[in-house]
Amino acid sequence: MEITKKNKLTKIALLGLGLDNLALLELLDKNNAPIEVTVCDFRDKNKLPNIKIKNLKINYQLGTGFNKNLGNFSLLFRSPGWPLNCPGIQEALKNKTTKLSSPLNLFFNLVPTKNIIGVTGTKGKGTTATLIYKILLANKKISRKNVFLGGNIGITPLSFLNKIKPEDYVVLELSSFQLEDLEYSPKISVITNLFKEHLAPADPNNPNFHSSINKYWKAKLNIAKKGENKYLIANESLKKIVNKEKINGKLIYFSKCDFPSKLTGNYNRQNIAAAIEVVKLLKVKLEIYKKVIAQFGNLEHRLELVTEINKVKYFDNSFSTTPESTALDLESFNVPIIQIAGGADKGANFKNLAKIIKQKTDFLILLPGHGSDRIKSELKKINFPETKLALANNMLEAVKIAKQKATPSSVVLLSTACASFGIFKNYKERGDLFKKYVRQKN
């Protein structure tokens, strides 16, 4: 991909100023590229991240006109949260001189190594990608290859592009929004699982969504559709739908692994199994990956054990934003559960979750939001006792109620099945507040 053309100033638009486009901007500035850059974003300038550049002049197209006249640019770099079906993009692409790309496409185009491992899935992709990364780090003394971790996990791969050598490994956690227009595939691809997710706009700062479960699946599967893919490692539960697709590379299925681990959550046995299939392909010895697995614990906000107070354990899975993942959380415990749930609605179906809440949850605390209203409605249909349900106005109130209801040997679980937006900035703030108030003395 050519960013600049000889003897001609290239006009580039950055569609959304998130982590990826910020890193792209810094990369272009460092190389003093002969370009004209315009930041397009619906937010006001005072709400954008700080830009630290030395060489480039930055123009801004903000507010109501953020997606207008995009056909005036040679190249559009789309943030994952910016919908592909945006009218501004579609109008611009009618102009054959305007090209659409993304920071991730640029990374794949420029990265000097072919040893790229991509991990996607509705849930578990961050845990699986991090575990693969940790195992390859432990194997570094033997392989003598550097290992990098990035992607949707919060580390943009463009930030370490200039450090990568041809023999190095790169492990990427990839979201459906990063994958839907990806023009490349990793050498080794992993799909951890598939639930209904991102089928309605829930995040005001990242309004992208998929109009159907089929389009969501197609976006995920794009990870293994290109010629660079040599292996697709997929959950055994996906066998029927994967077998209908044309895949470049060998198919390997995983189920679960019972190696000792510090990971909480029965479903993490599947994440471990996925990671093992990857490192086996890379000839990592059993004793190395078994040792790393034994020491590996839950990532932050992913069924993370926060603390134990008076024999009550507090777990934070603020990352659990679907009914399916919350159901799996509840199934992972065989002790009384005090659950904090609810929030913004993403168009999910709560019928099955309500049945599992009735079976597994001793007391339920719902946070504000339309998703909570829908959970409550489904619980009412199956006669969930009102004496086992409370509504909280905020996280502080929810944690106070949870502490009152908890008894020795019980679990207080933050697993919401809903998006965080409404009273929280994002799932991280929701989880951070939960941990803060759990540790706070009354």
C-alpha cells in the first residue's frame, strides 16, 4: 500500500481519533511523510486525545460535518468503531480515486515478519492471545525470537512496528470490527467461540455494529480467508458452520484442557486448549507451556478475583457484556452467588440467562439501564422471587447491597450481560469502580 505518491501531496483522512489512528499519526509524523492529514471525528476538539506531533500540519473536520466530503481525500483510514456503511464512506468510494483502509491493514502491509498469530472470538480472545504470548516469551530462550502482543487488547500494533524483525512473532487480539475489512490474514488464526454480540450500536463513541449474526460471523471468519493463512484453530462447537466455509489453510479443532491453572471459569479450559494448539504448531515443548499455564491467571476485568473479605470472594467480570458469557460465569461456581448485572441494552435475548439466574443466583442486584428492565421482565415471567432482587442507582450502592447479602463462602460476582454505557464510560470504568468499592471499608 502506498501512502504517498511521488512529487504529489497526498490528502489523508483519519476517520475517528482512537488508539490506532493516533499511532498512525505518530508514525507518519516520525517519517515526515509528505501528506496533508485531516482528523474526522464527531467529538469536539476538547474531547479528543492530545496529539503530539512535530512535522505534520493537522486539519480538523468535527461535529455535525465530520463525515462530509470524504471523497476529497486520497486515502481514508477507518477506526474500528467507525461503521463501514457510513454514508460518508459509501459516497466517497464512488469516487474511484478515494481508497479505504485501516491502521491494521497498514500494519499487515508493512510488518517484516510472517509469524503472525491472530486470535478472535466473542469472548476469550484476550485471555487466549495473552496466554499464547506468555508461552512464546517463556520459549524465547530456545527460539531466540522476540514476541509482541497487540490489537484489540489495548496495544495498537503500529506502536511497535519499527521494533519487529523478520524472524519475530506477533500475537494479535482481533475484534470483528478490525477484521471486517482486513485485506490480509495471519499465518495462524484462532476463533475461540461465537455468541450473538455487536448486533446493535451500544457505545456512543464507537457506534459500529453488525446488522445480522451472519454478517458478524463473516467478519470473524475473515481472519482465515486470505492466502497468508496456513492454519485455522477453531472451537469444536463451531465445526458445523466452519465446515461450510472456504478456508485457506489446515483446520484444527479444540475442545478443552484440564491442565492445572489459576484461571477461574470453566470456559477458560477451552481458551487454554486453543493456546496449546497454537504453541504445538510452533514446536514449543510440553514442559514449557504446561508451566506457563499453571502460573497464568485471569486478566483484569475478566472473571478477575479482586479480593476475599470475611470468607467472601469478589470477582470482577465487567468484560462480560453478553447473556451467554454471563451464563458461563454463573455455571463456573458451585457456591451461593450474589450477582451484580444489567446496564445498557444491545438487543440481546435474556430468556435463557433468566433461567440460569434463577438456578444459580441467590441474590441479584441490577444497575440502571434498559437491559436491566429486560432482564427483570424475563425473570418475572419465570417467577423469580422479588425478595431476591434489588435495584441500585450506581455501583457504590450495588456493592453495599452485595456486601450486606453475602455470607461466608459465598461469591459476589460482577457479570452484567449488558453494555456499560449510560452510567459508566466503558467496561473498564465499571470494573474499576466495582473493585474500588469492594476494597473500600464501610
